[in-house]
Amino acid sequence: MANKGAYAAIEIDDDDELQFQKWKGPQEHLRQQNAALRSILLTTRQAPIHIIAKGFASSSNSPNATGNISSNSTPQPRPTGFGGTGAFDPHRSIQEQAGARPIWSVEYYAKFFDVDTAQVMERCFASVIPKENFLDVMQGSPDLYGPFWIATTVVFVLFVISSIVESINAYTAGTPYKYDFTALTFAFGTIYSYAFLVPTVIWGATKYFGCQPDLLDMLALYGYGLTIWIPVAVLCVLPFDLLRWGLVIVGATASGLFLVRNMYPVLSRAEAQTSKSILILVVALHGLLALMLKYKFFAYTVSAPSQPPTPTR
């Protein structure tokens, strides 16, 4: 390759492929050099040859010979975690993920509710008593069915339990009781915001900083993380404020550790200061939810039965 006006830079990659990255010279000389190199390599290495030269059609019979410069680089796999699979994977189109259904159609969202009772119960127990990574429990198929009904159940239980306690107080005080539907509205807004709005905000923040999260995984984590509040709300009907404080702390700690444990792999992809800030935001919002539930639904006092007036003689 010492001819004037012609030179080549040859690279042997990991797949034993020979590539001409740059070539300048007459076409006949190129063909001769290709044939010579092919003969040498087939004799010494018995490896397939792929020769790519800019500006000329390659004389190799390889199907990869395109006549253009190519890096032939293999895409690196994405890290495991929120970005592994899911409906919002940026490496897959919406049509591939939802069966070519438009996003405004009901069929588009049907696959996110395609779970049975056994799967939902397994995921509920895994969120309350975590024995393994919750993403492994979901096996790459997060759903919205469980988060929706868990959030709805929490709203219903909060309203029913607070109504029962207030009705008991009204009965013991000898006063008529009226249902407080503002409590139902408050529970609905608080729980649904925490189950769907907060994870969307966290997803947007992590995605902005290059963590490549998956929105469905985030929604599933927050939705199933509310499971612990169902037994906590039922037990908080007991008329002991110190016990109720203990139950709220246990519920907040268990669900908070569940979130942090499963979100840390994706948060760790960002810079240390950024991931720490997002983690503080997650914990702060979670603590705010626990305090709102305590002071709105679990802060009642049980009134003692009123004594009838003592008749005077």
C-alpha cells in the first residue's frame, strides 16, 4: 500500500471484520488490494471479510458491503430498572407498545389493565412485606389496575372510618350526625394526587436529569405503595391517640422504605447531588401525605357519654 495518492486505514473489529475507513486511489488498484487482503486473511485467520470503501463499490461478496463508511457499532443495552421495559420506553414507538392503537382510544390503555387477581394480590403483599425488588415481582409488566383500585380503596376506607368515629361521637354526645362529604372530597384529591400526580412529577424530574425512568413503573410503585394505608386506616378506629400515632409512623416508614428501595437504582444514574435532591423531594412528599392523613382523618377524640341532669328536689 505504498503507492502515491492512495492510502488506507484498516481496522479489525471484535467480529473479525475488516473495514476500510478511508481510501483514496484508482478503482483498479482498490480491487487488487481487496483481493490480496482477502486472500491473506482467509489463509491466516479463516475469518469473514467485510470491506467498505468510500466512493467505490466494494468487490467483497459480503452482504454488509454497502459502499459507504459504516461504524457497524452494536447498540449498548439500556440499564436495568425503570428504563428497561414499559409503555414509555423511548426506544420503542407508541404503535409497537400499544398494538398500533391511537393514544386517545380505550384499546390503547387496555393492556395496562391486563392483570388477574392473583397478580394484583401478589404485588400488594410484596409492597407491604418486601422480600425482593418490586420490579422483579412485576416481571417487566407494570399495570395501572392495581394502583387505581388501591387508591380508590384507600379513599373509601378513610371516609368510612372517619364517618364511623364521628357518628359514634355524635351518638355518645346525644347530637344528630351529618355526613361530612368534604372529607370524601379531601381524601379523593389527596390520594389520587399522590398516586398519579406526584409520580408523574418525579418521573419528569428524573427524566430531565437523564435517569431514563419508566412512567408505568413509577405509577405502579406509588400506587402499590399505598396498600399499607388500608390496614392502618382500619386500625386507627381505635380510640387511642398514641396508638394511632404509632400506626401512622409505621405505615409511613414501611411505604417510604418501599419507595426509596425501588427508586434508588434509577436515581443513582444521575449526579450525586441531583439524586440526593430528588430523594429528599420523594421523602418530603411522602411525609407530607402521612401528616395530612393523621390530622385530617386520624385526629379525632371519642367523647364520653353525656350524663343526664340530676333531678333536684
